[in-house]
Amino acid sequence: MNCIAHRGFAATYPENTLAAVRGAVEAGADAVEVDIRRCGSGEVVVIHDNTLDRVTDGAGGVADHSLATLRDLDVLGTGEGVPTLADVVATVPDGVGLNVELKETGLAADALAAADDHGGDLLVSSFETATLREARAAGAESLALLVGPGSECPLEDARTLDCRAVHPYRELCDATFVDRCHDAGFAVNAWTVRSADEARRLGAAAVDGLIADAPAYCEATDAAGTGRNRATD
């Protein structure tokens, strides 16, 4: 089972920072998941929210600030500013996968250009089918459709998009659901795993990956005998 560091293991390290990426790699993550948006000067930056208030000492919309301003902010007390996707790509070793979640439309081509130097596995994900179509048109080879709580797994959408994986909300992932996805040809990476008990339950349901907030949650599946591999496909 693959261990995917959600925002760089957000419960352990300051989310979506280079410190988190380095920490996730050192902790043995098979892949690192980050969120991307476009800032006011046009660059692709790594931040989950569309505003700065929750994770920085700044305020206002990400799209209203230049990269120079974002770099001068302090993200979650790290002394780091908001990184670009290119910064993250330069930090992730070739042997570790990268899962880039597109938080907006109009990012795909620039995101793929920024990730071009990454020598490892690259998986592009989104909740929006239109955004994934855009990514495919821009040349993305591997796509994952995110599925939110309370949703049916849109297997037909994933099939039409030729997705490699579906990323369902953790509560959706019982054995029956996972079997349906596997029968349709999709890997299943569950999000967001926030406890060891949840990780063990998902391992028993035979998900392929845990998008987890801490490395300990992935390690719980090792202790339960489900094990992890070192690949991201």
C-alpha cells in the first residue's frame, strides 16, 4: 500500500511548505501531495486555500498578491514564504512520487511545465472533471478524480477521462466500494487519513494508497500486516 503525504503530512509538518516536503521524504513517503493555485503575478504556487489568512501572516486572496509578496510571508511559523510548484519539484527526489491537486482551472499547462524536471511518478488530481480534461489536453499522463463526502463514485467520469486512479473520501471506502473501483480498473487512494484506526480499516478494505496527514498512520497498516510498497502506481 502506498503512503501519500497529504500536503506533506500536514499533521506533522507545516502544510504545503518545503519543510513539509523534506520531512515527508525523510519519513519515507511514497509520494507527496500538494495543492496548487495561481498567484497575482501569474506563477503557480503551492497553497490549499484561496486566501492567505489561515496559513500565513498575510491576509486576502492568493490571486491578489504577487509572488514577491507571497515569498515574504511566513507560512505557519516556519520562516518560509509560499513556495512555487517549481520549488517543490526541485525538493522532491526522483524516487518519490508527486501528486499535484489542481485547485483552479487554467493551471494545467503551467503546472506540467513546472513539473517537467521531476524524474518520478507524477499524478494530477482534481475534483472537477473539466479541470482534468484540461490537464489531459495539456499532456498529463496520469490523472486521478477526487470524490467528496456524500458522493457516489463517478466511475463513468473516471473512465471517460481515462483516469489511473480515483481518490475517494475515506468514509466511502468500504470493501464493496473499493472492489467496484478495482473492477473498473482504477487504483483507489483514500483521503484524508487522520488516525491509525482509520488507516487499518482502509487497509482491510484493500485500498491502494493512503493520503495521510502523518506517517504514523501509514505505519499502522504495516503493523496490521497490510504492508506498503515503494511504488506509486
